[in-house]
Amino acid sequence: MKKLKEIGKNKWVKYLGNTYVIILILFIVWMLFFDTNSYLIHSELNDDIKALEENAEFYQQEIDKDTEFIEKMEDSNEIERYAREKYYLKRENEDIFIIEDADSLKTDTENE
């Protein structure tokens, strides 16, 4: 009992025992962890915003690449070149030979 009185005389205990300080501490804890607009929820939302901004940047780069490709394909020679390379299209009375290197062919040992 004597020790409790000594602890009670400590200025920090008197300060933390003040009603306003206790209410302030409870308010801060409530706002940080339990409120619907808590710090934890805000940090999750900030992470989501960063992820969405990165996605937007990626998709903007893809849009730029596609726009460049579309501008390139406005030329009929480029369309023909692309069709020949990508889809192996040919003109009438024309033969196409596809030559592959020996190291690019799949072998039976690779399938195992």
C-alpha cells in the first residue's frame, strides 16, 4: 500500500491519471485503430491507389505502343509486310518457304 502511494505521487502518474489525458488517449487509439476512417484503412487505401496508378501507367504505355502500331499500319506496304511475317500470307502464284534453324526445333528430349 505504501508503494502505491509512492507511485501515485510520481508526476507522470498524476499527469496520465488526469481525466482529459485518459479521454485523449482513448480518442487517439479509437481514431487510429477502430474508426471507419482509421489509419489502417487509410494505409490500405493508399496502397491500393499506388497499385492502380502503376496499372494506369502500364496501360498507358500499352496504349502508346498500340497507337504507334496503328499509325505504322496506315501504310499499305507495312500492312503487307506485317501480314506476311505474322500470318504467313502470300500473293497468288507465290510459294513461301519457312526455314527454321536446327536449334529452334523441338526434340523428343525436351518434352521429357
